[in-house]
Amino acid sequence: MESLLVLVLVGLAVLAIPAAIVFLLIGQSRLRRRISELEQRLAELRPAAVPASGTEATPSPKTAGDSGSVPERAEEPARTGPWAQVRPAEPVVEAGQEAVATVSAPASPPRAVVFRQERISALGRWLRENWFYAVSALSLALAGIFLVQYGVEKGLLSPTARVFAALTFGAVLIAAGEVVRRRFGDDETSSTAYLPSVFSGAGIVTLFGGVLAARQLYGLIGPEPTLTGMMAIALLGLVLGWYHGPLLAAVGLIGAYAAPFLVGGSSDEPSWLYAYFLIVALLGMGIDTVRRWAWISVLTLVGAYAAAWLLALWAPATEAEHAVFAVLLALAAITVPARRLVPDHGGSMVAEMVFRKKGDPWPEFPTRLAFGAVMASSAIVSLSGGDSEAAFLLAVVLLSGLTIALVLWASSARALQDATLFPAAGLLWVVLVQGIEGGAAYLRFATTYAETPEADYPMLVTALVALAALLSVLAAWRSFRAGATAAIWAGAAAVFAPALAIMLELGWVPARVIGPYPWALHALALGALMVVLTERFAHADGEARMRSALATLSALSCLAFACIIVLSSAALTVALAVTVAMAAALDRKFTLPPMSWFIYVGVVTLGFRLVLDPGLDWAEDAPLPEMLLAYGGTLIGFVLALWLVLPLARPLAKLMLESAAWSTGGLLVSLLLLRWLESLAAGKAETSHWGLGLFAVIWLGLAFAQVQRWALGGRMKEFRIILAVVFALAGGEAEFAAVTAANPLLEFGAEPVLGPPVLNTLMVAYLLPSLVIGFSAWRIGSMPLRMKQACGALAVALSVFWFGLAIRHFWQGPEGMHESNGVTQPELYSYTLALLVIGAALFYQSLARHSHRMRKAGLAVIGLAVAKVFLVDISGLGGLIRVFSLLALGLALAGLAWLNRWAMLRHSPQASEPLDQ
């Protein structure tokens, strides 16, 4: 008896709360009406605004909705809340006057852009003024659900009675809303504005809750009646949404998505809730496609994805159903807002917004909605394919199916072309991650022959490659129908199949299971497919050969891929070099300027392979023929490509190829010297002066290659500067170590000098880096002046340093290089002669080139020689050597004086006059 009394009191309280809210709302509405009347009387007392000459500033409603080309209903009442769409005023030209149409570029997004500042502000203002409507709707909706839950907790009513009570309560709320709407109205000017939407929306949510309780809590009905009932409720909501405002749709959608989580309970098979969420989503988008409220569709999709995600977290076993739901929701987002079973979205693509200029049209709302749904669904499916083999296969089927649907089914929808990227990229991701993370499908493939060598040939990899080939063929078919984007689709056809094969190679390494030759046959088959596409594109395009060039490059890449599978890593490097040369040949033959970008990518890729992977470490120890094949073949490819593009106006390709050829040639020469010297010195390159000098040559050459590419400018210039600095620091560190720690003159026990006088490892360690620095500074015309001067000074310093060490090695030999052995008289005299020769050369060049700086440098060197003779040679030399030293100094100075006089007279204006005048 006490329980029954409690139930009656709770029921009365639940019914009293809405009644109290209704009473307060009606009173507040009367107050608002009186305020509106007062404002209208005040407006009548104000003087009317003077319209512009020849026009009246009366607004005219537009005939197009916010989200597409479907017209608005003419009888729709005007709204002033945040739910109404804002329509700009149109001037009306009086009869007899000349109409001057001024077309201005839109400076803001279209009206169907949901998250705009004015809409958010309007919604905030509406909620501040009318928050009680939202609270009322929430209170009424929760009343029915909690009434059922209370009956569950107390066990007062039978399950059938509880469900019936909830359905009856929902029907009463809907009936109350209809009565209020028909009798008092629901527009902004009526005193009962929004009340019908509040009652009817709460009733729809209560009906959903009742059906869910009948299925989820009590098991009174099966899945089929449940779905039938929910579809009927959704249809009812669609009909009510036509007559009521968007507030009803919002209340119904939020409540419908929240109902399964509010009802509670447990189910052994909760996957049917995905069908429920899909029905609710169709309801929301169905209302929007009729009334064109735009933001209702956004709310619908956000709610559907959020509710499904929460359900997947609560029931991880339903991940497969979650993936299927995501794909179906994306297809619904494509069809329902556009009202087409076959998509025909026109206008701009979302990807074109990246290159959008002022005045260009924005993508239409259905396009943006479908784009976002495809992106979200592709991400959901891509993240659901790693737990089991069945999940992986389902993800592959769903992603490839969605890709095929966007290629074929949506072939008439120009604006949805860019959305195809998401499921295609998701398919590549799923295949790669399956192998990297060791998924069930990969493990089954990898262990095919581990325990049973007689097992059947595993077809999974072959099936994936065949699927990729099919998608490439479909992309090529779309290219023939795409018009302006034909080249993009041709690029997709040329890239996708090889890309999936590369994903398999990176993650699965099929050659370990099926062998290198069968796996290489897959690459060759893809290459043959690309040759067929090349022929078809060439036949269709005539003189315009962009598409055939893309397919040709893809075929060459497939051949290179097959070579690396069967042969070695050097084969891929050479094949890429051949691809670069082929791109240059195609550009020269068919005049295809975009081939410069392929050359750019090829040069960067080859540089990465030559330096890092497999890189210099591999080149030091690899067999000599393979090393020559990789670096020599790449050098030949660069030189050939440069020769092919020389007659063309291709500054990007020329600069990249020229810098790459010089750096690759330097790498090859340095590696050959390094390997030869290592064979003589039993592999001590890491601690020897010549090994460090060669390392400096390699990294300095790479640094100057980046300096030469500074002339390209653009966004990559900062990155090239960083690379140049990093490479220069690496080379400078190696050369500094060669000058100090590994220098046989300064370091006792350093690696000895190898080779005869002059032509020895001292030349490799010091003269060769000097020549690289000086020649690069002279060759790169775009190098900054201060950098040129610094490089020139550094080159001269290293050359002088090498010259001094070469003289010491000539007189002392490799065993006497260390400074502790002292200096012999012939060696000391040789330094004097060397200084005189260098000073004389600089002095002569200064006269020939009229260089004041070079003249000062020559005089400084000569002065140094004079100081050495008088301060060092006189005390350190003896006998005839001292005599010859002074004699050489005197004759040299006399000769330089005569040379200076002769040059001055020759270049003087009075040079033709006799000397005695």
C-alpha cells in the first residue's frame, strides 16, 4: 500500500511539473505579446525612412533554400529566432526605371555554412531568452522514461503495462502539441510559440523510449517489430517536422539518440541499435531535405556518429556492425540531402577551397555534408580492421566498396570527386597496418608454409593486388569521363595499384612467403596494366600526352619495383634514375612541363637512397660492381636527363639535375678513392687524415648542392638552408679533425701518408676539399657574395696548408712528418721558394686583372718570404744554401719590380711614348 501511494505521488509530481511550466509559459507569452504591441505602436510614431531613388527597400524572399537548389515553401511562416534562415533583402525597381544590376563577389561563406558567427550568436540569444522551452522538453521527455524505470525498480506494473504507459504518455504529449498548434499557432508572433514543438518533440522521444524498453529491458518484441515500430515513429516525426519548426526536429533527434543510454538495461545482442541509430539519422536528414534547415543534418550526423561510437565502446564485440553502420550512414549522407538515388552534386569541390580566390563559389551544403560523412566513415572503418582476419577482410570490402561507389555510382557528382581519396587512402592504411602490427590476416599469410610446406598457395596478397588493379582501372575509366579533372583521375589510376603493392612490400614482405620471383610477377603484371593504360590514354588524347606520361612513369616504377625484388637494392636506384631520364625524354618529345615535378621528386628520392638508405654505409662495404651500378648508373641518368632538358625552358629541372649530377659525381669519386685507400691501409678510414678528408668532400659536396638549389626559392628554401648548414657542419667537422687530430704533422702516431711525393693521401685530405670548396664557389653563380669570399679564403688556406705538408713529405718522407723531427735546410729553402712563387703569381694576377686586393695579398706573401729569409733562413741555413736563398730573393724581387714597371707602362695612357720622354 505504501509503495502504491509513493507511485501515485511521484506520478502526480511528474504531471504537475509540465503543467506548471505550461502555465508559466502562457503567462510569459501574454507578457511578450503586450510588449510587442507597445513596440509596434512606438514604431508607428517614428518617421518613415526615405527609400533610395528609384527603388524600394522591401525585402523579397528567395526561392532557393540554404542547402541546395530545392525551393522553400511559399506558405512557410516567417521566423525571427535562430531556427529561421536569414535572407538578404532584394531591391524592387519601379516600373519605367532602368535597372542597373550590380553583381558583387560574395565576401563570406554561403548561408548554409552552419557554424557562422551570426548563427552562433543568434542561438545564444535565443537560449538566453527561451531556455525554459529546452528545459520543458527535457523534463517531459525524461518524465516518460523515468516513469518506466521507476516501475522497473518497484515492480508495481507488469512489463506490458509499463511499456503501454510510456507509449500512451508519448501519444498524449504529441496530441497536446497538435492541439496547441492548431488552436493557437506555433509561429513567432503567437503567444504559444515553440510550445507545440516542445510537446510533440518530447512525445516522439517518449515513444522511442517505450519501444526501446519493450525490446531492451523486457524482450517483449523481437528485432523485426522493434525496427518496424521505430520506423513508424520516425515517419511520424518526419510528418510532424514538416508542420512544426526545427525545434521539434532538434528535440526529437537529441532525445532519440540519448534514449538507448537513458533506458539502460542489457542485451546479449546490442548490434540492432546501429539499425535504430541509422533510422534516426534518416529521420533527421529526411526532415532537413524537406525543409532545408541545414544545421539539422549536421546535428543528425554528429549525433549518429557520437551515439554509434559510445555503443562501440560499450560493446566492443559490435565493431564490425559499427563499420557497416558508418558506411551506410555515409551513403545516406550522400543521397538523402540531395534527394537523389544517384548522386549529382554539382558546383565546387571541397578540395578547391584550398585554392579558392575571392569571389569563387563555395561548395554547396550537400557537398560539404557528404564530404565530411565520407571522411568520418572512412576513418572509422580504417581503425576497425586489425583485431581479426574477418575484421580485416570486412574493412577491405567496405573501403573498396565505398571507393567503387564514389567512382561509379557517383560518377555524375563532380563535387564529390575529392571525397574518393578518403576510402582509397583508408584501404592503403589498413593493408599497411595489418602487416606492421602483425594482424591475424598477416600472420595466417606469413605462416602458410611454416608448418605445412605442402599447403595451398596463399591467395590473399594476389587478391589484394587484383583489387588494387581493379580500382586503378576504374579510376582510368573515370578519367575518360571527368573533363577538367581527367589528369587527376589518370594520376590516381597510375598511383593506386603500385602504392598498394608498396604497402604490401613494406608491411607484409610477400617475397619471404611466396618467393621473390612470384612476387615480382605481381609487379610486372601491374606494369603491363600501366602499359595498356598508356596506350589507351595516348589513343584518346592525341597530342596532349599528360595522362599517357603518368601511366608510363607508373609502368617504369613497376618495372623498377620488380627489379629490386629479384635483384638487389642497387637495381631500384638505377631504375629510378632511368625513370628520371625517361621523364626528361617524355618532356622533350611531347613538351610536358609538369614532368619537371617528377624529375624533382626523382632527384630527391635518389639523393635519399644514395646518402641514407641504403646510403653511404652500404656503399663502403657493398661489392664494387653493385656500388658502381648504383652511383655510376645514377650519375649517367642525371647527366642524360640534363642533356635532354637543356633545350627546354625548365629552370627547376635543370637546376635540380645539375646539382644532383655534381654531387653524385663527387660521391662516386670519393667512394672510389675511399675504397682504394682502405684496401691499401687495411681499412683505417675512420681515423686517417685521408678518410676524414673524403668524408668532408662528400658532405661539403652535398651542402653546395643544396646551396645551388637556393635559387629555386619558394617555401622549401628554409628547409634547404637547414640541410646546407647540417651538411656543411658535418663536412667541416670531418675536415677540422683531419687538420688537427689526424694530421701526421701534429699528432704523433697518426696514420702515415700513403703514396709518392705530391700524389699521396695529403692531396686527398687537404687539397681535394680545397678544390671542392673553391670550385663550388666559382661554379654557383647564385651564391651570396660574402659566402663566395669566405669559401675562397677557406680554399686558399687549405691549399697553402696542403702545399706546406707536401713539401715536408717530399724531404722528410712518411716517417718524418711529425714536427718533432725538426726541419732540414733543403726543406726550409723550399718553403722560401714556395712563398716567392705564390707571391709572384698573386702579384702577376693582380696586374692582369687589375685587382687591388690580389695585389695586396701578393705583396703580403712576398713580404712574408722576405721576413723568412732575413729572420729564419740566414740563421738556419749555411754554406751555399744560404747564398742561394739570398740570391733567389734578390733576383725574385728584381724581377717583380721589372714586372710591375712593365705592367704599369703597358696599361698607362702614355705607354706608346718613348721611355726617355
